[in-house]
Amino acid sequence: MEGSVTGVRAPGRTWAEIDLGAVRHNVRILKRRASGARLMAVVKADAYGHGALPVSRAALEAGADSLAVVTVDEGAELRSGGVEVQILVFTDLLPDHLPLAEEHRLTVTAHSISSARNIADHPGLKAHLKVNTGMNRWGVGPDEVGQARKILGRQLTGVYTHFASADSDPDATRRQIEVFDEVLAAHPFGGVTVHASNSAATLWHPSARYDLVRPGIALYGLHPVGDGGDPSDEDLRPAMTLKSYVADVRRLKPGDGVSYGLTFRAPEPMFAATVPVGYAEGYRRALTGKAEALIRGRRRSLLGRVTMDACVFGVDAAVEVGNEVVLIGAQGEEKVLAEEVGGWADTINYEVTTGVNPRRVERSYLNVQGS
């Protein structure tokens, strides 16, 4: 059967295929765009829903120099998996988490004078200093850099900032770069790694590449704009394909309703396919009435509401039970991008992939070794 899962695998309800070859490709593209800067692969939030350990290994194979996470537990998981490179923890840690960071040889971030003092109480830790240049979320103010630097002393191995709108506002980004450059000029950081660029800045703001870039979303072949853009425009390859299958096909008569609330009613005789994916898997309820999926190489419209465990798509008589359903990814000549799904759900691709529930969605990995 065309587009069938029969004979290929015994599916669960819904599964995600992660192409590690795509991750390696994206790392190489980003390193090329970084013009000689080192690359820190951001693998927080379970590598944006793709699986932190396999993605980290693939990124390092392709030339990433270091990794970044948000919690000590994320870093500890990578260490337990045999990862030995530098791992930077972005967030400000509570004092009782610092001993665990030291135990796992994680580099921590000082976001304030008080956090710098807490870090200094653990001389075995290395630290990066984050400077607030305009995002106003984390980081010491430019006027506090000298004091924080003095507190950290030889523990300080890096200094960085983060851009609020590198994907959308070049002028605001330019102002942040200027502020950061003024800090660097006032406090020469000899021998300390300087970094600022997220995915968007790595691709589009050459003056912000400094010693190291730290892309996140682009590693996974997703566009930095979030709810728009085509990753192929930047030569990026999406790594995640989200799949399910047709569990039931039924004929609808004119006026028959579908799903909770019967918000969709068939305007004419038609076929409907039940697919075992819902918001418990991370296929968001906000997709109701908007989304499309691929079945037998064609786009099929979502009928009625997404429910917790299932949804229904309009199909034709050729569709059969067992046919593969692609919710995100390519099938034949057609594709549904995570950016498109984000737009339908009034969110961004970041939330689409990180929201895929690992307890309900099995992950399998393609191109695990080499490329």
C-alpha cells in the first residue's frame, strides 16, 4: 500500500524520526557561516525535543566544540552519557545546585553580583559572566561588569550576552552589539571566550560572531523566525519528522459532524480518517480547523477539534487503515514544516518540537553513526 506503515515497523500511536545526518549537516553549515568562530551547540530542553544525548553526539561529530544547557540535571545527563566537552549552564543556579554543577564539571553562569559571590564560594567551578545589553531578563548591568569580574577572578573563562530580536529587528540588535562592544572595550577580557550569537545572529549578524557562536533552533533545521521562513533558504535540513498512521476510515453523509462539539459537518459525502494523535502527544488543540497532514503524498485537512488522543482528517477513497500520516516533515513531493504548524497554532517552531511529549511519542534515530 502506498504510504503504508505495514511491513516497515510496528508503530505505537505516534512516533518521531530524528535524522542525525541532518543535525550534522546543520552544524557544518553553521560553522561555515560562523567564519572561523567556534560553535557551542545548544541542546537544552532535551535538544528542543529531539533527544539531548544523541543530538549532542552528532553535533560533536560534525565539529561542535562545546554544549549548552539550562539546568544542572541536563548537564549531568550528558556527563552520564559519556560527554566530556565543556558544558555551559545558561541559567542562574540556586546556591545548593552549585556543588552538583561542580561534581559534574559544568561551567556555570554568573547573572548578578550575588550569583558571582555564590560561585566564588566554589573555587572548583568555572564561570561565564552574562551581560545584560538590552533584553532585560538575565545578566549583570554594564556598570557591574568590573565588580563581577573581580569577584570571579580566575574562575572567569567566558563573557557573553543574548539578543532579544536578532531574528526580527536589526536596529535593536545593532544597539545591543554596540553596548556589548563598549563593555569589552572598557574591560579587556584577555584569554576569556567572548560570545553572543544565537541562531539568527550566527546567520545574519556577522559582527556578533566573536570567538564562539551558540546556535540552538538552527541546529535542528528549523528557521529562527519561528512561525515563518523556510529552513531550506538557509541550507538547513529539518531533523524531526513526526508520524502517525490511519487507524480508521469511515464514510460521512452530508450533515454528519466530527469530533467534540461537532464543529465540523460534512458538506457532502466524504471519507474521514481517524489518526491516533492528539494534544497529549503535543499535537496542539489550537490546530483545530487549521492544520493539514500528509497521507499518501497529499495534504489532508483536519476536520473538527483536536482531542487528547485522536484527530480526524478528510481523505478520499484511496486511503486505507495503516497508511502513514506525516504531521511534520516530508512525504513524497509534499512537506509540512514545523514553522507552518507553529503558524497554524499561533506559536513558533520552538514550542512545536519541544512540546512533543516523550512519554507518548517514541523517538527513533536515523544516520546514527557517520554521515
